[in-house]
Amino acid sequence: MNWYPQIGSGSLAQFPLGRSRQWRAITNWLENDERVVLADAASSHIEWTLKYRELSDAEATALRNLFTASEGCFGAFGFIDPTANLIGSSSDLTQPVWNAGLMAAGGGNSDPTGGSSAWNLTNSAPGPQSLQQTLEVPADYTVCFSMWLQSETYTSVTLCRDDVQQPVVAGPVWARHFVSGRASGTGSSSVLSITVPAGQTVRIWGPQAEAQPYPSQYKPTLAVGGIYPETYFAKDELTITSTAPGLSSCDVTLVSRG
């Protein structure tokens, strides 16, 4: 499957961008004048309005190549919400989307916002253990995986996005850490994880994954979302305008099903 290309250092959009969701309902009027309204789930879609300025020749070519491969509006491709936290159940580590290995996850702990939604990860196993989640994001996408960490004693842990690793130190003061980059493989999925050494406990809050180089404001989630494998160009024409030597502008409208 083709995926919508990232631009620059690994972003999907430039600001401002537009996002709107549309639903359709089917209404039946009965003989007794009663009205029955049912949602038409198959018609639900999201429309994206993306405006690009000062695109390099390579970036403009990547957009043009996807448009050609998709035969205009005809073919589907994958698109990731530039504003979404892709992690599912970011505030509940007991959900099936998470794999904690042999570690115990306990909730209800103080978090950096003054609340009580942080989680303790305790590794009582004789070796390192990982908390991980797998997302249907291609390996060659730039992804930023971030979270806030705290520990009563200074503890070295490792944040990973596939084979991209970032050792960090959790201490008594809450701090946000992240790992960012592209994986070396060509797979269609990515594994995001935090590895905790044997016999250690760390407190985590706000795990977030984004299709961009750096973390943005934390957005809590319930289910996995923001990944749209059935996306189309809304128009059967792609206009790329040259604005300067080696630079172009382009407005793109996309439609994602689901």
C-alpha cells in the first residue's frame, strides 16, 4: 500500500490545515407520521485541507508521484492524522493494545498535572522488560514517541521506536522524554516501547506517538486512532505551482473513510 509522503524533516502538513468530519443519516417517515432516523456508517468520512508552501522539488515530486500512482481520485492510500496521538489507551496501560511483558502496571498515581492518572511500571523480573504497543505505521515514516517519566531514584530506561533507541534517565522530577526518527526496515508496522531494567520501578504519564519529528501537547486517547488506510484525493487534478527556483506551492484536499 502507498502512503502519503512526509515533507521536510518528517511532517505531514503545514499550518494552517483544515479537518472536518461528515456524517449522513437515513430518515424514514412512517404512515403514522413517526420518523425513524438511522446513521449511515458507510458514508462517514473526514475531509482534509492541506496547504503547502515552499515545497522543494523532491517534495513536490513525491506528491505528484502519489497522485499518479493513485490515478487521481481512483486509488486509495494510507494517511495519518497530523494532529493525532496515535497511541491507543494512552491513560490505561491494562488495555489489550499494551503488552507489558512480565512487568506490573499500577494506576492511580500522581501525575505532572497534579492529577492521579500516572502509572507505576515495576519490573520484578531478573532481566529488562518492555512495555510496548504496535501501530500500523510504516517503518520509513518519521515518528516521535514521547512520555513523562519520574522515579524515586535516578533510573536509566530506554525509549524505542523499532530499532531507533534513546536511553534516558528518569529522576525525582517529572520530565518529558522522547525518541524520534525513521526505522531502518521497510515493514508496514512500528513497535513503540519503553524498556525498564530488572528490579526497577518508573512512573509514566502521557505516552504519545505522532507522525512528526518532535512532540506536541499531550492528547489522551481511548482507542487506537488517527491512521486511515483508505484515503483518496478529493479532486481529479493536482496543481503544483512553481513560485521560485526549486520551490513550489500546492493545495491538496483529501478524503479519508471511517
